[in-house]
Amino acid sequence: MYRSLLYVPASSERFIAKSALCGADAIILDLEDSVAPAQKEGARNRLASSIKRCAAAGADIWVRINRPLSAAVRDIEASVLGGAKGILITKVEGAEHVRLLLEVAERTERDHDRREPLQAIAVIESVKILAKADDIARAHERVIGLMGGSEDLALSMGANPTHEALKIPKMLVHMAAAGAGKYSFGLFGSVADYKDVRLMRELAEEAFGHGVTGATCVHPSVVPILNNAFAPSDADVARAQLIIETARQQTERGVGAYSLEGRMVDEPVVERARQLLERARRHRRADAS
């Protein structure tokens, strides 16, 4: 799954032209905050051609849709017809909100004979919705993951979008996603400070350590940082392989828990190693394609 998801304003021909070469696993064509109200209709009308251009290098294309229902319906219809992989449902209010919008997607697919179901990532952007995160994650089979919107979450708390302010609400979103067996996206901080390379790397490495799948970014310079941080390192892979091989040997001897390099190893540790190797294989296949 995606290590890096790059936001691209759907109204900017210049950014759209450059996006295919940025190396992101996914590109999010944004019809929401980065598009001025007067430009939204034009960006929506050009969405199919924009999707085609952004997908030229093989990245999956997602669309961030608008919140008002009237605009969201038009955005979803354009996303389905344009061939987007999925949509980011912004300012989610609850499970029924998600199901309502995905009903629009299903209807549009039937009407236009689209065979691939449009997927969704639900974006939680208010602290009052955090209590509903688990229900939102389980709202529909098309919801593949959750994300917390940094700036809006901070605004809803009356806080600055700092790491300290955002870590707990973002962690609650992450745990809801993990508990539902869905992907989790985002850093425990804001992506707005993209020029601070050290900060971006630290936030990405922290999120990876907590089990987050990947993160969005607003500038192409952050893409390689995310791709590197959210993929297991060679050292991680080597240790996972050692754990699994040692576990095999110990199992043959009838041993359950044992010590390896000064640390206890039991079944959860072995299973975590298996998952890490699968994640590494998945990213290597994506990089090779």
C-alpha cells in the first residue's frame, strides 16, 4: 500500500504536468482546499484528462472531494467517470455520511458500466468526530483506510498544529483504522512545514514505528522522505529474516519463547517479522513496476 500520497491542486496545469514524475505511490488530485471556489467547476470538468496525465508513470490517482453534498456528488461522479482509483471523503461526520457518498459512487458505476469499485479513505477533521472513528472505519467495505486532517483537527481544538497537539487525536484515528483492519495514513504532526527536511523525516519515522501505512505530503520534495521512511530498511529486513529462521529452528526443537541477541522472542515477535517482510516485498514490487 501507499507510502507517499502527493496532493496536487486539480486546477493547476503546471503541477499536474510535473506530478507523474515525482515518484509518489499515489497522487491526490485536490478539488477541495487548494482550489479556489471560482476554479472548482473547471477543475472538475478537466478531471478525466488530469487523471490520465497524473497516472502516466503508474501511480494510483485519488481525488479529494468537497464537503457540501451538492459539490461532493458532482466530484464523485467526475471521479468515477474519470477513472480515479478512489476518493478522500473530507470532513466526515459519521458512518452514514460515508455510506451515503459511496451510494452515489455505486449508482454512477452502474449507470456507466464501470467495473472497478471506487475506493475511499475517510478523513476525520474534527475532535468531536473522533468518538465515531471506529464506526467510520467499518462503515463500508470500500473504505480502505482512515486519515486525520491536521489543520482542521487543530482548528477544532483551538490549538496550533504542533506534534504535541496532534499526536493524541491522530493516534486515535490510527488505532481505529488498525482495529478495523484498515490502512492508516498520516504523520503525528502537520505536513505544512515541508521545507523542514529533518522534521519531515522524524515525523515519518515515528509514524512508521507506530504502524502507520504511509502519509500525504504537499510538496514533491517530501515524497522520497516518505518512500524511504515507510519502507522497511535493509537492516529491518535482515533482522526479520533472522527472527523467522531462528523461530523455525526453535520450533523444530519444541521451544516456544527464546532469547535472540539479548531480546525475548515469542509468537507476536515472529508474526511482526513476517508482516514486515511482506511489507518490504510489496514495496519492492511497486518500485520495480
